[in-house]
Amino acid sequence: MTKKQKILILFLFIGLVLIFLICTIFQIPCLFKTIFNIPCPACGIGRATILLLHFKFIESFSYSILVQPTILILAIIFIIDIYDLIKKQDNLSHFLNNITNHYHFIILYLIISWVVNIIHGI
């Protein structure tokens, strides 16, 4: 992975965080839920993240089972990206390859999250 790609990933990460904050602050409703009247797999992530930032882990998990692993993986990617840029190494591509090699677990987790959201009516 080139240095430009790593810097692009860093800016994409920061952009996603900003978009998430804007959507959370202005309470922009879920487009999927608005159109289809059922929650998407990611519904509740905003509330869950806010609760997580207040160290209310169990309450956070009750809103979204996706938030803890997602934040953990994003933090790892961010740290590896910064480390690679400083040390001029390529650990990030290996980490991303390991994640994408297990895509079936990610899809299964999304389906489970969707079912849980529908059952809870989030």
C-alpha cells in the first residue's frame, strides 16, 4: 500500500467520523428505516456510540451490537495506519486482508444485528 493510499484512508476515516457526528448531532433519521419502515442493521449506532463514550457499555450494547466491534476495528485500523506512516511499513494491508478473508463472519454479524434490531424495534 502506498503512502498516498494510507493518507487517503486517514482522511476517509476522519471524514466518516465527521459525517457520523453531524448525523448524530442533527439527529438525521435513518434513510433505510424511513423508506422501508423497518430498522437497518446499523440503526441505533449513534445512540450506542454516545452511551459508549459515557462508559455505559451494557446500555450501549442494547442499542446496537455493532458499535463495540466496529469502533474497535476502526481504532485498530487508525493506529496501524498512523504507525505505518511513521515507520514506513505496510502492516495495514495485511490487517485489511485478514479482515476481508473473513467476510462471511462480517455478513453473518450484520444479519444477526438486523434481526436483533427488528426484534427490539429500534
